[in-house]
Amino acid sequence: MTVGKDRLFKIMKKTYELFTGKDLEIAEKIQQRRYQMLIHSCLYYHLNQNVISDKQWDTWARELRDLQNEYPDISSQVILYDEFKDWDASTGAFLPIEEPWVVSAAKKFLGVRIQVSLLK
């Protein structure tokens, strides 16, 4: 499923309309981890850049998998559900990492990371 940037922001906003309290915290964490898996998988597989350790990626991946399994009702209402619904946390190679918005976000992340390192 292709998710354009405008649609992405609209769906993200919906998360804050659908959930409150603990459910909102869970939805936010699922959303955060999905973005991290996409961006870091794009960096690794598409842009040939490894900015986090494999151990860190595995930790985030397993946390996302576990949250999705433990809270399927919340998970199904958070952005990128279709892309992650059968995901087993073993690899990010088959996620939609070549979507233009993912590539753009990964490049921006990489650019910010380089700028920060130059300031040190």
C-alpha cells in the first residue's frame, strides 16, 4: 500500500482522536516503532548506511512485534497496519522502504545526523 505524505499526516492526526490514556501511549509506541523500522531499514538496505546497531534494531523490532501481538485492536488502527500486519520482526528488507516519503525521511535523518556530528 502506498501512503502519500498528506495521507500520512492525516492518519497520524487520527491516532490522537481515536485513543486516550494508556491506549494512546501504546498507539504512539507502535507508530514510533513502525517509523523506526521503515527509516532504519531504508537507511540500511536502500541507502547502504547503518546508523544503529543490529542489536538496537532487533530490540525495537521485537518490541513492535510484541506490541502488535498484545494489542491487535490498537495496532490495527495505527498507521501502516497493512504493511506490518504479518511482520515477524526478522528483517526490514521486505517493508515498503523505497516509498518516496520513506526515502525522503531517511535522507533527512541522515542529513541531520551528519550536521549534528559536525557540531561536536
